[in-house]
Amino acid sequence: MTAGAEPAGAAVLRRLPATAQRTSRAPIGRLAFLGVVVASFGGPLALAALYAPTIITDTTSTAGLVAVSAAVVFAVPLVVWVRYARHVASDGGLYGFVREAAGSRVASVQAALWIVSYALYLVYTTASIVYETLPAVLPWVHRYQSLLEVAIPVALAGVLLAGRTATLAVIGVLAGGQLILVGILAGVAISHDAPVHAFAGSAPAGEFAKATGQISLLYVCGSLPVYLGGEVVRPTRTIPRGLVAGYLLTAIGVAAAVFPIAANPAFTRAPIPGMSIAEVFAGHQLAVAIGVGVAASVVGVMFVEALALSRLLHVLSRRSVRATTAFVAAVLVVSAPLTLISPKRIYDDLLKPSLVALWLSQLIVFAVYPAFARRRGNRLGVALAVAAGGVVFAGYGLVATFQHSGT
């Protein structure tokens, strides 16, 4: 591509109305889309049992308030995505949003950053599952780690190549199973102790703000389902409603599972806090189910990422969805054995560039929203306010990325 050239597919997008970029295949129904949304937000079980509890280590006395506050903070970027999605629906996802707001060149930058971020994520996440999560659940898994490092991406690729129906079915099962396990985990924890003081502000302000911000960042993959905008039934209604419904289900589940930890702060220092809670209060079988479910939760996010990546590549390259899905599947299969060169370093080496690219791509989405709102005749004051909130959110994500890496 020559410098300044319009990306392939952009001209096609420009000629078509934003809400008319539809596939010829049968549309994705509301329930199937909701499954994709639920799986994309973390997924829920990983947030409730692993990530959120380990973040609140220094704010356990107010665990419930932190979880609720994080949900409120994330509502700001969610509002921006929803406002875009009410008018723009295409397989371009966030690229389509930015293109409508600021034109093809800015959208191309956003898309390039987004592709880098999630391509790297698909490469390094399996190592995290195999070398960090699963050993804490199944100690005997060590002898099979090399095999799993290759088998998981190959299995992902196989499901993707089996077609959209098979992929959505697997994602739906993973999403439904997570919600069930989050509900069971919350029930077990609450039945043992439901400390009301967890919703009061007793933690140091600085630690409270830090924990709130870090948990809110965990929901960022919730924008992935918008890349199915060209395939969802009545997308300008289904996508906004699905995003909100899926987020509420996830946020409520996370808060319900996390706030009882206020009575037992030691759990936050366990390798998988939710698994340890289940082990102590409900037995080993449930604990293993929670632990394996956490790993499956991360795999669910990978499925949604692969779907989103294939759709964006479809728009940019003007290749068929089948061809771009095959390409993503091939990347998964080819990169899997390469990660065996240094599996324990791959996550650390790729995490930071992936997150930097992610937050920059989201920063663009939020920054150009006022231009989009102005073209639509929306109130500029409200648009500026929510866009500013989104920019601060993405900016904090960048800051947290560099702080975590110690740079």
C-alpha cells in the first residue's frame, strides 16, 4: 500500500450506508449475540474468580464498593460504543465507527493498532493459560504443557474452520457455563459470609481509586462483538441492547462473587481466589470446576477475538469471511509451535506492546466521537463529556500498562 492510500475495502464502505453493510448469510440472532457479548467481557468467570480478587488485595475491606465503582467507571466507554452502534453496523467494528467520524486515514491507523494488539493477544494468551492458570488447578498438567501449548490453538482453529454456527455454539456454551459457575461461586461465598461493610468506603482513597481503575480496565474486550455488526439481526438495535445486557450480567456477577471476600481477605493471595473459596466452603470438585472454568473463560475471549479479527480483515482486504477466517486459523496453528521456543517469556514479552496498541486504538475511538456526534446532530456537550471520559479511561490504561511493566 502506498503512503496515504485508502485501504482496500474503504471505498466500498464509503459508498454503502453504515447500516446497510450486511452479509448474505443468515443473520445472527439476539441470544447468540448475547452469548458473544458475555464471553467478551473478560470473560466473567476469569474476572470474578481470578483477576478482580487479585486486584483488590489492598482494598478487601471495601471489595463490594470497588467492584461497583469499577462497573460505574466502565459505563462511560460503554456509552460511547453504544452511541456509535446505534447508527453504524458493519464487520469493520470500531474501524467503521472511526471511519464515519474521522475518515479512512484515521480509521486505518486505528485498525492497524487494533490488529497488532489482538494478533499478539492470540499468540501469547495460550502460554498464560498453560503455564500459569492450569498448573494451579491441575498439578499433573506440567507433563503435558508443551502438548497443550500447541493443542489449544489448533483446537481453536478447528472450531473456526468448522464455520460460524459451530463457533457461535461453542462460544454460547462457554458463556452460559461461565454465568452458571459465577452464580454458584457467588452463592457459595455469600452463604458463608455476606459482609455489608464491603459496600462502605473504608479503604485508603489512593488504593481504592487504583483498584477501581484497574478492575474497570478488565472489561475493555467488550467492544469485540461490534465486529459482528454486518451479521447480526437488526444490528442498530441488537448490538446496543446486547452490549448493555451482557455488561450488566457480567458486572453484577463479578460484584456478587467478589464482595464476600471482605470477610476473608486471605483468599486474594491464592493463585486463583475463586477456586480457593470453592475448595474451602464447597469442596474439591467445585474448586476444580471453577479453576478449569477460568481457563475456559480466557479461551472464550480468544474465540471472540478471532471472530472479530477475521471480520475486520474481511473489510480491509475485501476477501471473503471464509478466507479471512482461514487466515486467522492458520496464524493460530503456525504460531503455536513457535511459542515453544520460550513459552514462559512469550507472555511477558508480548503483553506490553499488545496493551499499548490496544489502548491507543481505543483512544482514537473515543477522541473522534464528538465529530461523529456533531454529524448526527447530537448534543455536543454530552458528546464531549463522554468522549473525555473515554479518553481518560484509555489514557489510564496506557499509564497502567507502563506502571505494571516497571517502566
